[in-house]
Amino acid sequence: MAPFKVRRNRSNRDGAPADVHPVDEVLPPTRMLAFGVQHIAAMYAGVVAPPLIVGEAIGLPPLQMTLLIGASLLTAGLATMLQSLGVWKIGARLPFVNGVTFGSVAPMLAIVAQQGQHNPLSVIYGSVLIAGMLAFVAAPYFSRLVRFFPPVVNGTVITLIGLSLMPVGIKWIAGQNPEAPDYAAPEKIALGALTFALVLLFNRFLKGFWNRIALLIGLVVGTLIAWPVGLIDTTTFESAPVFNVPTPFELGTPTFSLTATISICIVMLVAMMESTADMIALGEIVDRPVDEKTIAAGLRADGAGSALSAVFGGFTCSAFAQNIGLVALTRVRSRFVVATAGGVLVLLGLFPVVGAVVSLVPQPVLGGAALVLFGSVATSGIRTLGKSDLGDPFNSLIVAGSLGIGMIPVVAPQFYEHFPAAMRTVLDSGISTGCLAALLLNLLFNAMRKQRRESEPTVGGDTVAVVGTAPGEVPQHRASAQGSDATK
């Protein structure tokens, strides 16, 4: 891991000691709690959406639906704490939020359709359990991909993460179903636009601690404005139990199906690819570039979190890219803030009525704030691209081709609908397809070019050595003293 600069003889703006890296800062408890709640507000909808969709497809009664959502919150909190704090060689020890990956929803719905009258949750949990254990074992091998991520690939993938998340925020504002009578209703768009403007203004004019929680303030103000308009849904809050402890296999004892397990394993592979890209992006944002060891530890946490999730009634766990945008926006880089968020998620899982309070935030309000978050991720990617030579036509082609391929499923979600289901698991993820395209194009254009340079070491009788060049970086040359005027 790259060394960091030690700052001494002063304190940072949050009052933490200045002789540690910002990632390792322990902030005052009240500030950690406020920053942590802000992370939960940014990712709460993403955590509860998959269990809601799967539960509705199964036809779960309200009580079991509440238990399923509580289990997802609890396991997301445990996985987040494991990822940010770390145990042994498990956990990236970065401000990295984990939760239920939305990529698993389509395969789980397919499992529900195949199982008929049988309990599909049992098959889902068995598949998630195996996929999590396989991911844990494969983590050190998968982490070796980091050597193929020079700035031109890193920047492209980070930019694509931000761009591919934009439709999520837009759907939160307009609605999920274009056929619904209130889809893109003027009051929804107005509320989303107002929240968007508030978050920007609060970030511009608030100072110090208040600036760091500008997004949380924007969400609270937007929710208060939505209350008299009638855009707040209180049904979840009214039906939620006060306290519940998820017990192992409460919703279903794992059973195993080969086809179901293969489909969830493919989802886990895609999630590992996206987590790798997210860790690289987060490392750039917090100024602690990740290495193979860090990525392996982070992927182990994904695998262990997913296996643990299957035991307590959750689904596959992976990185939440929107929280990376929050780190970029607020500049709060402490992993202990995210660990605090994980602890609060555990409490939300144990006290569903408290979690229902968070659900009061209307989706248009969340969408307006999300546009700022996702734009922050894309901006970080553009900043990383600045470290590569985009004046080089090959590097420009890598970025152009990768963004073009990665945006296909974002712009046209049904583009690959006639492809086999196993292929669609990968192709329907713009982050995965764009990441693969960037890796392959970089190998095609830059790795082959580097090999040609190394195979032709002399130019005009002078020995030329390539200094510190990785595929995708700007080559530097130095001439030898023998027969060279450059050293005279």
C-alpha cells in the first residue's frame, strides 16, 4: 500500500489528531454518528429494495416481509463493519459500505418462478451461502486483477460507475413504473429539483461540520417540505414491529439447486468485479491507493458477509457505489464513520420501527440528493483520467470504447434481452461490461505497444530504456551515456 503523508503539529477541522491518515481518524462520537446516519440515508433505499421486490414476488405476508427487510439491514450492517474495521485478513479497512447487491434480484426472481409451491427462500439462501464461500476462497486470486488497472482504466471505470448510477436517481424522482398515473408528476420533479438545489447550496454556503452533513440536512428539509404535499408514505412505519432479533435460518433452511447456485455464483463474480472497481475508486478518492492485499481482504469481506447474510435471512452483499460518492462529496474519509453506520444498520435491523423512520424520506427527495452523489463519483473518475495521457490517441480510444460499451445497458436496459440468461447477468451490468472493455482495450492498445518498445531497445545507436511505464501511462525515456549527446 502506498505510504501516506504524516501531518504533525496541527489538528484537522474535525478535531481528530493530525498524525494519522484521514482514513484512520477517530472523530468525536456525535460527529461520527451524524456522518454515519448520512451514509445510511444515502443507501437505505438500496438495501430495502431487493427484499421488497423478492418478498412481493413470493407473496410474503406483512410480518415475514418485515423480517426479511430487518434481516437485510442487520446483515448489511455486519458486512459494513467487517469491511471497514477488518478482522484478520478480512476487510479492506476503508470507508466502504456493503449491502444487498441489486444485481442478484433478477436471478432470485427466476428462482422464485422456478420453485412454484416450494419455499424459494430456502433455495436462495443455499445458493447465496455457497456463492459467498466460493468468493471468500477466490478472493486472493481475483485480487491480482489490480495490476491491470492503470489510471486510464481506473478513471474510465470510476466515471462509468457514476454515470451508470444516474438512472437510479432519476427513477427515484420520477417513479419506477412509466405506466403509473403519478409517474413523473410535476410535484415529484419539483421536490427532486428542490432537494438537488438544497444539497448544492448547503455544500456551498455551510461551513465546518454543517458542511459535512449538507446531504443529511437536505434530506431532512426535503422530507419536511414533502409532508404537507402528501408525498410521504407512512404505511411501513405504522406496521413495523418495535423489536425483533433475526435468528439463524428463521425464514428458510438452506436447500441446494445446481442451476440456482450457478446463477447466484455468476452474480457473485460480477459483484466481485464491481467491488474491485469500487475499491480502486475509493482508494483514489481517500488518497490511499489499494493494492492486491487490500482488494483480497475486501473481497473476502464480500464473501464472508454474503455467507453470513444467508444464515440470518439476507442476500448477497457487495459494495454500495453511492456511498463512495458521499465520501467524495463530504471529504469525510474516516472508516470509523462507516463502521458507525454499520452499527446503526444493525440497530435498525433489531428495531424495525426505527428503520421505518428512515423510510419516511420520499424517493423524489432521495433522488434529488442522489444526483449530486453520483455526479461526485463521475467527477472523481474524470480527475483520475487526468493522470493518464488523453492526448495519446490510444488512451482516448480506450476511454471512448469502454464508456460506449458500458453505457449500453444503462441507456437501453433491454438491449441484451435475446441473449442467454447466464450472459445477461454480466451484460446487463454497465459497470461490469465497461470494466471488461477497459481492461481488454488497454491490453490491446497499451500492453502490446509496451512489448514492441521493449523488443526494440535501440534507436539510432543509442540505448533507450523505458522508465516506470505501466500499460496506459505515459512512457518516459532516458538515453545511455554511450554515443548520446543528451548527457553531455
